[in-house]
Amino acid sequence: MNAHYDDFDAIRAAGYALVEEAVHHLEGPFDGPVTTLRRPAELAAAFAAAPPAAGRPLDAVLARVRADIARESMRHAHPMYMGHQVCPPLPVAALADALVSMLNQSQAVWDMSPAGTLLEARLIDWFADLAGFGAGAGGSFVSGGSAGNLTALLAARATRFPDAWRRGNPPGLALLTGQQAHYSIARAAGILGLGADAVVAVPTTPAGATDPRAVAEALDALAAEGRPVLAVAATAGSTPTGAYDDLPALADICQTHGVWLHVDGAHGASALISTRERHRMRGVERADSLAWDPHKMMFQPLSSAVVLVRDRRTLQRAFQQDAPYLFHGQEDADAPVDPGAWTLQCSRRADALRLWIALEYYGTDALAALLEHTVDLARALHERLETAPDFEALHAPESNIVCFRYRPAGVPESELDALQDRVRARYIAEGRGWIAATTLDGRRVLRVTLINPRTEARHLDAMIAGVREVGVA
């Protein structure tokens, strides 16, 4: 057998080679494009052959990794990467993946991951303390914000409608959110059986936050129709613009109407680790649940995400399976509750270990400084766009996301939407950098997420100059 289970010299050699390849991808040089310029069909051809019956030498495998995968992947560490909310992870956090995988602990039950489940519980307590949830809080690591939002809404349903797990949802059940809510909120409504049409999306303020007055009016209208409400899903750090909802105002409204308040803080909740930026999350302590992705603004590898509830019992009620082959109850009075009893997933990695290693090694001050650097970059970019005659800044950034339009003189308003997409495509195709696009208020706009600690002010200038150059080509 060629598995090398007991050839520890070979295992170490493979480990060193894999680490070298990983570090090579991180260290640059970054003088080329941010991502592949090859077409999908050309890339796919490299993987057309079936896996070999006999193994190949590792150096041959890694040569193909470098040529066909690493070189053709998105390089998040490239300082001209200003795309979506995926970070270049902290190196030690990424390398810790090898240890997590080698230990291969299953987080479903305590006796399959004795240390890992306790470590996860401690980190959940730490996150809950940052959110101000108090001693009765609970939560779980999940795969990302989408799973976190779904899990939180399951907890809301179990609390508001205890029979729904067995009997289904009450007729007309609605879910209220803002127009900048992440698509996973509507997806959760579909998965929960409400139907995506049950989502009531209210208007936003000029800054892009959910309008509290519109929420109150919508709740009154739903009550007049006799429609029950599952929850209000607020957003802290929206995907389109990075806007933070007015959580104190929404908490007041939800308290008045007796409605569950969930906060999708997948992107923005990491502001809680920064003394300077944590005011953005004011009022989160009054929410019933919170989704939070450290794999965004805490610079952790995918996936590192948590869902938190202010009252852990609400999460325990959300899942009501009987699985005596796995969950054994509290046979040992000293054993913790099996975490798989209140999560969507059974098979689940010990991602908490990787995050714990990163926190212990770097410290929270270092992570806060990285977050603040990206926020400062967003403000610096906004200042540049405000003074540029051929650009239009669309909002003052509250986090590290900036939306803008390129609008050179002489281009009719009717042609600006097509121009944004054309400029972005040329900018990326020429290897100048990587930026995203979205639609705001019916208009196509360019969008950047400054999520790379290597990006500096000079790279912002290069991006603006690059957009101009391809725009006149």
C-alpha cells in the first residue's frame, strides 16, 4: 500500500513540501494578474484525465498544483485584490489546517472530540461575551453566514412556534428584512418552507441601512392582515455597501411587537474586536441571535463562522431529532452537551482549534489593527473618489466596502450602466487588479472590498488610474 501511514520520514517530507508550496503562493512576487486569465474550458482541460490507479511522486503532483491550480487561482494576498469578502488568511491560521485535519476530530459529540468540543464551547462563550449576550448565551461553529442565518431562524421558529418542527409553519408566516439583506435570508425562508415570497423587504435609508420606520410600518401592516412574523433579520455590515443597521431602534421595535430580532453580522460583527470600531455594533446585545464570520474581517481561512443566541435554550429547541446511536444524553454528569444536538451539521471539523491557535499566536490587538487598516483604506478611497471629476462616490463607507461609478465627461446617463460592466471586464482581463460590481437603486456600480492587509494607499491610486485607462480604451 502506498499510503505511507507509518513512514514518518515520508510524511514529514510531504508536509515540508506542501508548506513550501503554500508559502510560495503567499509571498509573491505580485507583479502579475490577481487571478487566471485563461478561459474555463482551457483550465478544465488540465483535469480531464481520471485519477491514476497508482500514485505519482509528490514533486510531480506539486508541480501540477503550481502550474494548474495555484497559479490559476484567485490570489487574495495580491495587494490589487479588492473583490469580494474573502480575505488572505493569517498564515499561521492557514497552516493550522494541517493539524486540524490530522487530528480529524468530529465535533458532533463530546466523546469523539473531548478537547475540541470544550475548546469550541469556550470560544462560543468568548464571542457571546463580545456581543454582550450574557451568561445564558450559547451557539455553535457553522460553515458560514448562510448556515448561521438559517440556524438562527430555526431557533426563532422553535421559540415562537414550538409545534412547527412536527406540524409545519403557521399559515401566512412572514420574515421581515431590509433590501440590502444577504440572499441567504430569502434562501432560509425557502428552506424553512415559508417560501421566498414570505420575505418582506423594506426600504433602506440613504446610507443603505434598513429603515426602522419602514420596519415598524411593515409589522403593523402584517398584524392588521393577521399574518404572524417569524423574525426581523437585521444586517450589520451589508454585502452591497457595508452598511450597519440601527440595532437599538430595531430592538425597540421588535420588543414592542414581540418579534425575534436576528442580526446577520457575517461581515460586520468583527468590529466587536476593535475598540475603535465596535460602536458600529451598538445594540447587538439586545438581539436574540447573531451570525458572525471570522473568515471575513478576522482574517481566518474558510470556513470559520459562528451562530450565537442570547438564550442557549432557544437553540436546543431548534433541533428535535432522536439519534440514540450518536447522542447519549448526559450519561456522564461531567460531560458537556453534545454540540451536534443543536447544529445543522453532524460531520463537522474542529475549526475552533484553528481559530484558537490564531488568537493565541497573534493576539486580538493584531487582528483589530488589521481590521482598522482596511476600514482606513475604505475611507481613503472614498476621499479620492469624492475629489475625482470622473468618478461618483455613492456612499460614505461604514466598513471596508466602497461603491462608486466611473462617469467620464460626455457619456450619456443611459450608457453608464453598460460602461461599468465593460470597464470592470477590461480591468480584470488586462490583469490590472480585481474589483466587483453590483446594482444599487437600479444602477450598475463598481464595488470594492478592501480586505487585504497588504493593500496600501498607492494601490488605491493604481486602481483608480487603471479604471480610467481601460475606460478610454
